[in-house]
Amino acid sequence: MAAITLAGGIAFADVCRADDKPAATTNAVAKPIEIAGVHNAFQVTPKVISGSQPEGDAAFAALAKLGVKTIVSVDGGKPDVEGARKHGLKYVHLPIGYDGVPTNRVVELSKVSTELQGPFFVHCHHGKHRGPAAVAVMCEADGSLTSDKAVIFLRQAGTSDDYPGLYRSAREFKKPTSAQLAAVKELPETARTSSIVDAMVIIDEHFDWLKKCQAAGWKTPPGHADISPANESTILWEQFREMARMDDTAKRSDDYRAKLAESEKTAAALQKLLKRPADKTALDATFKLVTQSCAACHKDYRNQ
């Protein structure tokens, strides 16, 4: 691919490269395994396997052969429930974001791991970030991993430090009460996922935090120690990537998809700049491109 240079001298070809390889760890708690149609697969415990979204019939067949009974997806995309069902596999769909596992999902994932039939296969899209965080919660809930070992597994799976909320979910896990578990009445095969408008609301929130970071000289805004420019830009970029995978996006116009792709590209450029030393002029120029691409999309599609 030819490199396209964005503000700050970053090449678009760099932005489009695959995610970094999993970080090496000398204290591995999971065993890497090979599964047809699945990437980044790990046998975490005898009851839990982690990996990427299953690709096609061969992946479901391979999971069934391994003894998996229930597949847990924490990705925003609609799972292939029928494809799984052909191989006797049940789906549970509990989407989470990149900023951590919310309390209600902690309870639901805990209920899955302690009350549903395993073994379980847990996945997000790439099997590197949200999926491992869900695995951590499930294994801490059933007592098969301590919080320390859960964090080690996230590192082994390649979960990026750009998502501190996912690590926080593993480190600060609190076992739900019996009453909280009993209050969960439904574990859906296909969850009602966010609409385009819902996703744009989330993007607006992270965009506003980036404005505050810019006002603070591209540093943590005063009084908000939990906010960092690098983390906010990464989550913004991931939100655009998640929107691109929505069923609703596939049904929309070429113009909409082009504007969304431009927003993703500029957000990725900002994220790359914030992960390494960069001067304020380059950051401001790149953020201006993000602002312009977001504004163009919002103008035409915010209320559709």
C-alpha cells in the first residue's frame, strides 16, 4: 500500500498495520492453541477458551470438537447464532466497550461462568482486548484465576495498555452477590446493540475529553487524573472501527461509509501521534483533521 502522509508526518500505511503482537510474558497463565478459523486462541482454564471471532463453519466445528458448549461474544457485531447452533453451540451476546467491563456486565458474565453449561469460548473481534477482559471477569467469578493472574493473562493475550479500563476491570473485580446474580433473568443470544446515533453520542463524549486535553497542552486535564490524551484518542479510534462493523453501516450510502472511513483514518493518525513524542503543532493540526471529518459526518447523518 502506498503511504499517505497525514498531519505530523505520520503515514497512513502505518495506521493500517495489524495490531502489535501480544506482549511477551514469563509468567504465562494460559496455553496458546490452534483453532481453525480463530486467531489469538488460548486455553485459559479447562473450562474457558479465549480467541477472536469465529470465521465460518470450520471454526464452529472446531470449537464443538474441543467440547465447547457456550460461546460468549463481547463484540458489538451481531453473532452468527445460526452457524453456531448447527454444531450444538449456544451463543450469549454481552457487548462491552474498550473503557472497561461495566457493573451490569460483570454480573452477567459472572452468571454465565457460574450457572451456564461450559466449557466456554469467549471472543471479541480480534480476541486481544475486550474478550480477554471478559475472560478475566468470568474466571475470577468462578475462582479459577486470581486478579493478579487475570492481569497476567491480559498481557499474554496482547491487551494494550491503551485500554486501562480493561485492566482495571480485572484488577478491581468484585464478586457479585447472590441477589445480583438472581436478578439477571435473561442472557440474550443477540443483544440489542447500539444504533449509529447511540455510537455518535459516545464518540461525542470522548471527543469532548480530547478537547479538554488539547486545552491542557495535550496533557491530562486538571482535576481529571483518570483521563489521558492517548487513551481517549485510542478509544475514539476504536469507536469508529466498531461503527464500521455495524450492520446498520453496511446498509448506508457510499458517502456515509466514506465519511466514516475518513474519521477513522484521522483518529488513527492522532492516536499514533499521542503514543510517541510529538509537538503541539502537529497534534493540533491532526486533531483539526479529526474535528473536520467528524463535523462533516455529523452534519449529514447525526439525526438519521
